[in-house]
Amino acid sequence: MPTSAVVFDADETLLDLRPAVTGALVAVLEEMRRRTPAAAAVRLADLESDWGAVFGALSAAPVQEIRRAALARSLARAALDDHLDEFAALFFARRFALTRPFPDALPALAALRRRHLLGFATNGNSRTERCGLAGEFAFELYAHENGLPKKPAPEFYAAVVEAAGMTPSHVVYVGDSLEHDVVAAQAAGLRAVWLNRAGLPLPTGVRPDGEVRSLAELPGLVQLLGSGIAASR
């Protein structure tokens, strides 16, 4: 049996979400323009900014609700408010059709699976079976299912540890967000690896247990972390 678990964030960690969201918004904008001349002045940048405009007030809500609120704001720009359900269905169909793992994701999962239990735990709505990750994990956790709160809530990480069936120090959480995936995970007793694809500087006071620029580096790093776990027993 594996003696440690590696658990992953979804969006922008395993999944290249931004092109999928952009493609979905383009589809929405094209349909808006097809339906009414009033949408001619609406730009893609307007639709992108509508997410930021509603996110702050709704950050604790399910991602799907936040997206619907952003779409409602976008549709109001062209007096298409009454068609929210249709446009939401269009957006999500296109978003999931375009969502794919980063090229380094599946090879890293295959390498890690030889030695470690793998988990998937996300705030978002990127379900594995719709994003090219079906069957890759021993367990999956989604915020807002079965009362699970979003990261950075301690309860989220308690659920991760429970699903892994190990002590917190034997669980490595991997993600792109320093606040949600590193600081919050460490506060709950897990080890945390920051996926820093952009090569950003590490802020003062934050110390991940490891940092990688690509998931290709992760199996070697986790092996080193595992050596530390074994030595501390």
C-alpha cells in the first residue's frame, strides 16, 4: 500500500483552463451578435471583465453560480437577460469541450501512481470525466458537494486527509495558488508544492515544501519529500 498521497488542484494546475474559458466566451459573444445588433458593441474583454466584477461578492459560492452571474451581467449589455439559461448551457458545453490537461499532466500522474496514492480536490467544477482525467485518481473531492466548503477552509483539507486515509504530513497537495494550495494546506498539516509555471518570485513569509515550474519535475520532488517523511518517523 502507498505510504503517501499526492493530491492535486484542478484548474491551472492539471487543466489548461484559460483557453477553454476564452473559447466559451467567444461562442457566447458570437451568439449574442447573431441574435441582436445591440451586441455589436460588446467586446470579448467586456465578457472577461464581468467575471471579475461579480467574483468578489460571490467568491464563496459554487463556481457555476459565479459564472451564471457573470453571464447575466454580460447578457444585460445587449438586453438578452431573459436568455440566461440558453447562454449558460452554451458556455458550459463549449468550456468542457475545450478543457484539456496540460501536456505535462498525464505523464506526471502515470509516474507518481507507481508509488503514491493520487487524489483530486478542487474548488471548481472541472469534473475529471469531462476534462480528460477520468480514472486517474483514487478519490475526487469537489467543493460544495456533501457540504464541503471551498479552499482555503480547514474543512476542505480535513476532507482531503480523510479521503487519503493517512496522517496530514503524509499528504502532499499540489497547486498553483499560494493562498489556497500552499498556505492553507500547510496550515492544515499537509505538505504543499507550489506549481509556479510562470516563474514568479516567492513572496516573503511563504515557504512551500517544494516548488516546480512543470509537473514533469514533480515525481522527483515528491520522492525527496517522501524521504523526509520516512526519516521523521
